[in-house]
Amino acid sequence: MAILTIIVVLLLNMQTEKQGLARIYQNIDEIPKSQTVMVLGASVRQNKTMSDMLKDRANTAIEIYKANKADNILVSGDGKSKNYNEVEVVNNYLLGQGIPKEKILLDYYGFDTYDSLYRARDIFEIKDIIISTQDFHLPRAIFIAQSLGISACGIVADKHNYKNMELNIGRELLATVKAYFDVFYNVKPTVLGN
């Protein structure tokens, strides 16, 4: 049973990576123009500064926006409390980098990648999107977006060597299985609303 589980996990991840490969870009010049570039949430430190992963996602989104490849930036993450708010930290950073306030969309209830993309479609009415995140995360994010009917591509936001990459990749293997479950059962996000 354990061996079968491992095989299923690996097969789902290989399929997801294969499907997303043609929609992942390294070079901003080659990426097609989209309605929105999305910054997916990642950890924020206690001093309210972004982790390297989150900052790289934000900086890559800024580059996309300034290259006129997206009309606006959607920031989605965990923003449910005053003490921990990924969305506000990124929003303040974008404003400080000269992104106009009216070009920034804020989703405080993107508790995971599936919720973020589901809400992008249903709350923000996004039809096509560029996802700014790390290479290991992009295949799953693109799979979810495409499964939800969003035309999606991804831009690799890796600008650092990150700590605990083995842990992140292991978590990604399991998160991909969860993504298939969420898509298959059309799971509703934790928070939907208006």
C-alpha cells in the first residue's frame, strides 16, 4: 500500500510538471501579455519583512507590470490577522516601488494556492493570468488555474538560493495530490464572499 501511494504521488507530480512545462517562462520578453500578474503568498518575518521567496515573487511581478505584460497585480495570501498579514506587507512594498494603488488588487483570503486561484476567478473575475512564483511551485499553480478555466502561464521568480528547499519540494509533492483532490471535487475555498 505504501509503495502504491508513493507511485501515485510521483505519477501525479510528473503529469502536472509535464502539463505545465510549456507554460512556464524564464524570460519576461517571451511571456504573453495577460490581464493580471499574481503574487502568491509566502512567509513574512516577525518584523513584517518578506521572506526571500515572497520578495522574489513581488519583484518579478513588478518586472512583469513595468514591462507592460500585465495590466494589474493581484496579491493573494494569508491576511486574516493584524499580527500576520502577507498581503499588506507585499502591498506596502509594491506601493514603495512606485506601483499605482489602483493597479494593485488585494486578496486577504488566499490561504493556499487553490483558494488564491479560485478566488481570482470568482471574486476578481480574472480570465487570464501570469503567476509569479518559484519554479518548483509553478506546475501545480498552472495546473490549478487551467483546471479552474483560467488561461495561465508562469514566470520563474527564483532570484535566490532558498533555505529548506528539500522541505519545500517534499511539501510540493503532497500539495500536488491535494490539488488534484480539490479540482476533482470542486472544493470551495475557505472564504468566498463578494
